[in-house]
Amino acid sequence: MNHPHLQKVIQTNKPFQLGDYIIKGFQLFSRNVGNFVGYSIGAVLLILFATSIPMVGGWGAKYLLFPPLTAGIYLAAHKIKNGTMVESWDYLKGFKYVVQLALAAIAINIIAAVTTIPFIMANNELIDWTYNLKDIVGSFNFDFDGSIVIDGFPGFYSWKVLLLLPMIGCFFLYSWTSLFIIFYGLNVWEAMEASRQIISRNWLVYFLFSLALLIIGFGGVAGFLIGLFFTYPAMLCIDYVAFADLTELNKVVVQEEYVGGME
């Protein structure tokens, strides 16, 4: 990685201030609640429309819409934190990085898929049984003897769940990849490596941090899903605050195009 500032940050291993990040993240979100929520609603509607397109809609929404739309919230949070006025157009500037973000998402998903191979192999019989059950239920009739399926259940050992840990760790360690792309202008592999190196140095506290974000997100789900329009941008604001502090984003002079094209 040819970025002296980030190399120094990685070597320094700055402490992770979990509680402070959550408080400051909510404060950041509260400074522009209306725009954050309005943008989140618009983004969800756009993604739902895209997924309704046959064949390619789901892939397009996953790789070409979701990453840059999420990046837009990070970029807006960056401007708010630095006391700069945020305009509606700023939320869409994540699309300037759509190619890099899409490639990063694809790369991470491929690596994660490879790491699930041991889990799939260990549970091959259970997966086959599940598909057979789906076919049987689909053609259900009153003469169906459910005991046949029950007797054929291959069983499941809880230790096999541990085989999913590599996949979870993959998404976990690479979760800041997009932030390194949009704020530091790193290429896909450099951004993935920067994310892995910084998060792995704080993996336990970052894991707790991620759980806290998930709890906040579940709070939105509990609010009849409407709450997600509030909790999701708040989660990203908290995530941005942690990233900006750990990478000392305020101490590095980055090129204009690396900070969302702020003129």
C-alpha cells in the first residue's frame, strides 16, 4: 500500500473508543435528520424498483446501486462533520465510485463464497434434504405422510455452524473497504487490505461495535420497518465517525475527488 499516512496509522494502532463513536455518530446524524431519512426512503424505493426488473434487476441493485447509495451517506456525514453545507446532490456523489465499489463488492462476495465451501460440504445431506422437503411441500396433498420426511432428516451438529466463521470474518474484516475507496482513493485490493489490517488490530472491540450497530438496526426493524429509515443512516454515521477517528482522516490532505468531489 503506497500511502504513508495509512501505513503510519496501521503501525500506531490507535485505541478504539466504542462508546464515544456511538454518541458522536448519533450527534452527527441529528444535525441533518430530515435529509438522511428522506434520502434513505428514496434509496430504498430506487432499489425496490431495480429489483423488480427481470433477470438483471437483483444483480444491478446489489452491485451498482446499493454500494454507491450507501457511500452517499458516508460522504454527506463527512461534509457535516467538517461543517460544510450539504446539498441534495452530495448524497449521489457515491456514484462517482460506482465501478470501484461494484468491483470491491464482487471481490468480497467471491471470497466469502469460497470460504463457505467447508460448511456446504459438511452439510451436503442437510441441504439436499431441505430441497427435497421444499419440493414435497410444494406438491402437498392430504395423503402426504410427514413421517417420511421426518425419518429422513439427516441431523445437524451445532459444531458445523463454526464453519461459517470464515465467511462472517470475511465480511467483518473487509467492511471498511468502500470507505477507503471514497476517502483515500485506494484501488480495490489496497482498500480491502487497509480495511483488513486496521480492523484486525482492533477485532474484538470492533466486533462489539458491530454488535452494537446490529442492535440499533434491529431497533429500526422493531419499529414496523419504518424505523430503519432512521436507524440505517444513523448506523452509517456512527461507522463513519469510527473510521474517521481510527484513520485520522482529519489529519490528512486528500485530493478533492477522494472526498466526494467537494468543490
